[in-house]
Amino acid sequence: MRKTLLAAAAVLLAVASVRAAEEERRTLTVTGTAEISVDPDICYMSFSVQTRHKSAAQAYRENNELMNKVNAAIKKQDIPAKDMQTANFTISPEYHYDRTTNKRIFDGYLVSHALNVKVRDLTKVPDVLDAAVTAGANQVLEINFTVENPKRYASEARVDAIKAARAKAEQIAQLTGVKLGKPISISESEPGRRILYPQTAMMRTGGDFDEGVTLEPGEIKLTHTVYITYEIN
């Protein structure tokens, strides 16, 4: 029993010593952020076909016919089926309010079918837009030029972010009269992105668009942040 108590006391003393050492350790935590510019490599487009009719079945049939034409037209632009996906499909009644009778009057049914498309060859974006609208898409919900996988550029940005963090830590240490030690913890955030719109080559649609639609791919700014805690003496 005495040996057990002594062993327990020794463990508690060791834990207390470790905690005291940790409390005495002085640290400095800094962040470093790097930003790199990259060209977009993919465009996410979204189209919608909307039809209205007193009969829900008829509104659905008309919508289905138009969406089949839109699908076929987009596929003719060498867009594979795996890059096309139905985003939303709804059938809903529509009403208007008659102030004379103070009643809600049924107008018919609205059928809405949205389609998401990935365009990996950016030179095809105007043609895809032209084909979809000409075939019957009556709403363009989104045209978003971006980077499909920002993590591809993480290594390049990470180097600059770590350099920035180190430079910041060295400056703070010098200004406060402490000596910078080794890093004791390092973490990082997922790459973020924001879109810039500088002057770039313009892309125009042809076909039924007499004036054409100007589309600006712009460029993407990817940011990478690291968090480093240094020991200081």
C-alpha cells in the first residue's frame, strides 16, 4: 500500500512538473498569408426552362420537350453527360389576387427545370450559352468562372505564407527584445478564393445574339494562411 501511494505521488509530481514547464514556456503565435493569381480553368453554368399552362400535365410536357432540346443542344457542344446535372425540378400552382372580389384566382401551373453544366474548355462557354438559349432555356441562372481544384496551388502558396509568418515573427521578436526559438505548432487553413475582373480577352456569343454577349473570365486570387507558434526566450 505504501509503495502504491509513493508511486501515485511520483506521477502527480511529474504531471505538476510538466504543467509548470508548460506555463513557464513563452510563445509567440503569428499568421502568414499568401495570395497568388491563377487563370480560371472551369466554368459552372446553370440554365432553367420555365413553362406555364392551365393544365399541369401540359405544362410538364412542354417543359420536358424544351429541356430535351436544351440537353441535346448542349451535348452538341462536346459537353459530356457527366458534366450535366438536373439541379431543380418543380411544379407549382400560380395565383393572382383579385381586389374586386377579394379572392385568390388560380392562373395555372408553373413548371421549372434547372440544369447545371460544367464547361471545362472555356472557349466553348459562349457557344454553350448560345445553344442553350436558342434551344429554349429562358433563364440563365449562373455563369461562374473559377478554379475547379484550388488545392492544386496550395504548395506554391504555402511556401510564401510560411515565409511571411517567419518574417513577421522575426520582426516582432526584434522589436520586443526576445529571441525567437523553434516552431512548436503549425496549422493552416484551406485555400480560399476570390474573383477579380481585369481586362481579359472578350468572348462573344454568335447565333441569334446579334450584338453578342461579352463574357469576362477574369482571374482568381487564391489565398493560403498558416498559423505558427514559436517558442521565445
